[in-house]
Amino acid sequence: MNLTELTLTELRTALRQGETNSVAATQAMLDRIVEQDNDIKSYLTITDEMALEQAAAADKRLANGDQSPLLGVPIAVKDIIATKGATTTAGSKILEGFVPPYDAFVVEKLKEAGAVILGKTNTDEFAMGSSTENSGYFTTRNPWDLARVPGGSSGGSAAAVAANMAYGALGTDTGGSVRQPASFCGVVGLRPTYGRISRWGVIAFASSLDQVGTFGRTVADTTALFQAVTGYDRRDSTSLDVPAEDFEAALTGDIKGLKVGVPAEYFVEGMDAEVETAVRAAIAQLEKLGAEIIEISLPHTQYALPVYYLIAPAEASANLARYDGIRYGPRIEGADMIDSVKQTRALFGPEVKRRIMLGTYALSAGYYDEYYGRALKVRTLIKQDFQNAFEQVDVIAAPTSPTTAFKIGERADDPLSMYLADVLTLSLNLSASCGLSVPCGFDSKGLPIGLQLIGNTLQEATILNTAFAYEQA
Amino acid sequence: MTEYEPVIGLEIHAELMTNSKMFCGCKVVDSVEAEPNTAVCPVCLGMPGMLPVINRKAIEYAMRVALALNCTIQHHNIFARKNYFYPDLPKAYQITQYELPLGRQGWLDIDLESGESKRIRIRRVHMEEDTGKLTHLDGGGSLVDYNRSGVPLLEIVSEPDIRSGEEARAYAMKIRQILRYLGVNAGDLEKGVFRVEPNISLRPVGSGEFGNRTELKNLNSFKSLADGTAFEIARQTAVLNSGGQVIQETRGWHDTKRITFSQRVKEEAEDYRYFAEPDLPPLYIDDAWIERVRADLPELPEAKIGRYQAEYGLSAYDAGVLAEEKEVAGWFETAVAAGGAPKSLANWISNNLFQLMNESKQAITDIKVKPEMLAELVGMVKKQTINNNTAAAVLAEMFVSGETASSIVAAKGLAQISDEAALVDIIEQVLDANPDSVAAYLGGKEKLRGWFVGQVMKATRGKANPGLVNKLLVEALEEQE
């Protein structure tokens, strides 16, 4: 049995049946990381000792017939998610060496489910970016072509899963940061409804948009991981107290009669022809599987990008003001207290500084109404677009990204072209919808293409089953 | 010369005495007494990824205050981030209420020295969180204590209806009294749990416009509030009369020099970049919740004073003295419920008991004399078991020992002698022993009657019923004629 080739759900079965053990699977992943990650650079921190301890403990429980959902399964965690006792930097120099005294809710849930945590994956600094090039440490490379980006900001997680360096991974998606790297790396990435997963312990970028998401090599893997980390948490006041669902059982593969909407606005000018062809072919496949395809319109889509780049930086400007070196994280001593704070803050990277300034400006007196205030109003219109669409259809199908993975450095000096990488994903974050990206073929350069499926509020089961049906066909 | 009118509004910040902080489970501790940074957690330290959860008890406390101050309660409450940087503010923003405060459009009537009453309008009552405390060391460097960070803080903002330092004091004292009655704040200015900051400006009498205002800080007593405000009014008047302009600034009160001094000049309004706190969904307060809180409100001082006059026939002054503090009022009411005559109780409390408390520096909640015990004592006086003088001595002893009046009276044989036969015997002994005085009395020196009473009291060691002695003495002297 080649342990690195197994999917999460296959490994789970093998572990339960005693065909292998967690220490072996964990060691296989750690060996694979040693072998591959010098090139790919998906991990910022490898928690090998902790992982092997967790694996040994899991093996004892497995031997006793413990059926915990992820017992013994090695998982990677994006470095913006707090892990007790393990460095958590959010990809920023300003949190270099920061070891939180708490686990994020999702990490508590992983541990509860018996998962083994392999390490912390690279991310654009504070999740601000679409390529991992804004990481304060290094750029992760796309396993399909090392000259290209893996997407971002959860590029480390996507690359680790794609290169078989983890059986699944957690990411966060504020404007597409799970779906877009999933698309670029040819894996499945789910961004659940806002509030579905507690944000407790997730380092904030834009609080009203941030949501944890899951990566897997298959839809079933992604679903199993999502099932394990979802749930209400009273420590997050925006967490939704909704009845538990069995998402894995919902993967029937039956989508007969499903109404799939195709929004004209998502086939934008300037998108790769090969992406459009692959996505349209995937939609045709859904039709073959019994879905009804309906042309729809999301008329305010063109405003999503400017709205997002007012709201997200505005919230970020407040969220990031706490990093002053006084209570935690590195501190650069200056002439006096204020000087120390100024020098410490110089540890922020250029994109983070740009967004802090953008957000501060959008909120400032005299500009609030024109920028932030107006963005909130248009956000309501964008939400309304989705609500209207979901009166007609069950699922919206579209490309995840207008292009496949671009080259490292290609867009690094042009923030606007970088922002456009998320143009098809960020509307969802402004609404109350959920979405995922599932691989739907390759372009002529052999780079993966992603099909984006968007569902109504809390309809994760519907989009996961649609993706599952497509994947199985 | 132009005549100026002071225009004063007060901002009051009061920490709420909840068990836990506003947005986390940390205990609210006395920030003067507690070891620094012992009541803190990742949430109130603003650590990465931590989130606030609203303390509903704090909301209820705030509702109590808003209702007591006759405010309209906001149903749809939004919390906002007030962004500013200072090392005592761990998140670099304070969670507060901005556009939609919890309470609006209230009022409070205050009593002026003239005896008239004046209504001060209240603009808003809102919830926020307190900051930590920064201490700058003499040798350079600063220390920060986050025990206070995240403690529920209530802000009460008046309309600019106040016209003098005395009015400011009366208003602030009444607010404090209400907060203490509501059990939400200890009212300690020295410890900073109750902070008063007046905004003071002048305008020509009759003008509708506002002049440049100064904001006064560091007021750690009500006297400082009255004096500081009066000082500012005088200072601004002098500036304007000399043709100058008042600078819009924050001024501190120097408690020993009794002057105000410039702390910070506000050239332009600070930009706090308020926006709705995305980590907290709107808080909805429905009518049922409001009515529950309203029904649980205790009787407030004003209502108590009215009731004491109407129900117990107390004077306005006595009623005011008893209602001043909730604990005293409660003590008094328990004593009344135990059967004591209200008027007598009022006298005993405001004279003898308060004196004993002052001398021993004890609060009414600490003393050994319980309300039922004073009721018994008052009853014994009324039944003439003991006279007033004995009762005062008995109370002093009760205060020390905690014994009941009846046991002290029994143990010491202090019961008043009201037995006529016994008293007649004693009177006759006194008259027999003092034939000269009897002769003098009968010769017209009627003033000697008091002396005879004294002699009888002396013979009974003060236990004789004085009224009865008087009556029997007169009869006995008449018989001598």
C-alpha cells in the first residue's frame, strides 16, 4: 500500500480496518514533506514531534475500536489558524515566533475528531493575496508547475494537499482564498456559509467576510473534513446555531431535477478561452446527469471587486492595529514607547500596509459615506442578487478563476491585476452563500481548471453532492 | 460689559459591578487592590483570533440605569468599533455604541440650593468597555495593567443644561445615588469607578450659540467637580472680558493648587473611524425584556422620600436623610416592619445611631445593632419601660455588644420604676431628708421642684419614670402644706 496515494476517506477505512496505522501514515506524510517541500514550500512550520505523538495516541484508540471521525488522519492547518503550543504567524513577520496559548475552534474540533496535525501551511500575510507571494516568509510553488503560484491566500494548504503532503487541509476564504488556490492546484476546496464554522482562534483579516474552509483531494475528503470542523460555538457571536447535518450521507450522486443557474456575468471578458470551454463542458456534464440548466443574471457582479476592496481593508485596518509588539509577538525597541510601536509595525509587508491605508481612508471622517458607507449599501444589492437567483435555481455554476495558475512574479508588481484573480469568487463572501471549487480538467499547459459551484445559505450539502456527482461521472 | 452664561454638559463614565467583564469571562476586580494583570485572558488582551461575546447582565444593568433616568430604550442595538491607538487599549479599538445608544432622551430632576427643582435632560446612555491602566515610570518606561481592560463601562451624557458648578455637583451626586441604589456601581470617584467630565463653555446671556468649550478631567471628588467647574467659568469669563478667546482644549484639575491647567489642545476633532463591530450581530432588546427589568427596579430615592413623608409623616429633611443611601433606607424599613414607630425610629437612626456609626467608622451594613433590635428599643421607650436617657445608654451598649435592649435592661435592672407605691416611698424619704428645702418650696421657691425630681432620679439611679415622679412629687408636696 502506497500510503501517500490514499485519499483521506481511503486512509480512514484502512486505519479502522487495521490495514495500516496512524504512525505509519503520519511518517509517510513527514517523509513526503522532507522529499517534496524543499521545492514546493507549502509548510511554514512542521509539527513533526507533536504529530507523531498524536498519531501514536490515535493508534491506541484505533486498537480499541474508537470510531472518531478523523482518528489518526494527518491534516495540515493554514498558519492563520491558532494552534496551542505551535507557532502561528498568519504569514507575517509581525507574528514571527508567536505561540498562542489557545487552539482555534476548528483545531479543537480536529483534535476531538482524532486528527493528527502535521504543521502550519504558508499563506499570504494575514490572508491578503491570491498567490502566497505576499507571505512574509517565502512563496509557495504550484506542484503542477514550480514556476507558477499555487493561488492564495491558502496556497500552502492547497499545494500540500495537491502534492500528497497532507490528506486534507484547513484554509480560510475571505474573498476566494480557498476556492481559487483549490482551482489552481487541482484539488477540491469548500468555502462554507458565513457563520457555519466558528472563527474563534482564526486570526482576523476582514471579520464580516472571513470563514474557514476545507481542502481535499476528493469531494468526499473535503466533506469529511468539513463535517469534523463545523458546528456552533458560543464564543463566536456570528456562529450560526443550526441543527447538525450529516454531510457525508448527503453525497448520493443523484442530482436529477437539480436546477443549475449559469450567470452571464461570470464569463468575463479577458478570461482564458480554455477555462470557459472546460467550465461549459462541466456544466453540460451536469445536464447529462439530470440537472436543468438555467441562464441567470447576477447584475451587480461588476461592483463586487470595488465593494470588497473597501469593506475588507476597512475591517482589516481595525483588526491589524493591535500588532504593536507590546503584549505578544516581536518588539523592536525604539527611542520611546511610540517609536517602538512604529518600528515594530514596519514588520508589516507592503500589501498589508497598502490595505491598512486603504481601509483607514475609507473609514475616515468625510470619506466614510462616499466609500465605506456606500460599499455597505452595494453589498446589500449583491446579497439581493444571490437571493433572487436562489429563488430560481438550487446551485450556481461558474468558473472559479478566469485563468489558470499564473507565473510567480507575473502579477506581483501590479496589485490590480492580482485583485482580478478573485473577481469571480469574492461576490460570494459579500453574500450569505456558500461555494466550492472542484477540478474540471486542464488547459493546454497541463494546469488545472476549477468549476465553482455556489449554493444558497447553509446549502453546503447541495453543492457538495453536485460536485460529488460531477466528480463520479 | 457683556454678561455671560455658563453652558455645561456632563459626561459620566461608570464601571458596572457585574461578576464578569463585558466581552469575556474574566472577573471584574478592584483595579486598585488586585495584583496587576491577574484578571486577564486572551480576549481582554486582544490576542489574535479572539472574539467578544456580550455580557447580558451588563446590558441589564445598563437598562436599569437608562430606565431609572427616564430614557427610551433602543430595541435594535448596534455595537461599533471606536478606533484609536494607545497602549492601554489592547485591540486598538474600543467596542462601544455610536449611532444607536441603548438609552436616549431621558431626564433627571435635581434639587437646587434655592429649594427649587431643575430638570436636566439626558442625551444618551450607552454601553462600552473600559481600557487598561498605564503607569509611566520616573526613570523612563511604562507599565500597563489590563485588569480593567474590558470591564463594562456605562457612559451617561447630559444635554448642556447645567449652569453652575453647584448644579454640576447636584446632578452628578444624584446620578451616583441612583447607580448605587440600582446596585450597579459603587460610586467611588477616587478609585475611578465613577468618573465625571464636564464640558464647559460660556455664551452671552440670551445667545443661542455655543462658545468654545473646555473639557475638564482629573476630578476625583464632587467638591473638585464643583470647584473646578466654577474655576473654569471664572477663568473663561476673564479671558472673554479681556477680549481673548477661549481655546478648545482638555484641561486638568490640580487638586492641591485648586486650578485648571491645559492638558491637550484639540485643534481638530479626533477621527475615530467608527464602524459597526462585525464580530457582534445587532443586539435586539424586546419589550418583554425591558418590562422584566423595569419590574425589577428598586424604589428610587425620590419615590422613597415622597413615601416616607406621606406614609410615615416624616419631615422632608428626615426622609431625605434616611433615603440618602439604599442600605440605610433598607435598614429603616426593616425596623418599621418589625413594629417600630417610624418617626421615633427616624430620630434614633439619624441622631444616636449615626453618631455611633461615625465614631466607630462603621457602615450600617456592618453594625451589630440590627433593625429589629432598634425597633424593640423604641417600643420599650414608648411603653415607658425605660426613659429616653436610659435608652440612649442602652443603645450605646447594644452597639458595642450586640445584645438586645431587653436583655441589657433585664441584666442591669434598668427597667423604669413606674410602681406608684415604690416611688411614693422614695419621694417621702427625699422630702424627709430635706426639710429645709421643703420649707423653702412651700415658702414660694417653686423652682426647687426640679431639684426634688433630680434627687428622686438619683435615688433610683435614673430608672424612675420622670412623668410619674413629677406627678407624685407635686401631690406629696401639696400634702406637706
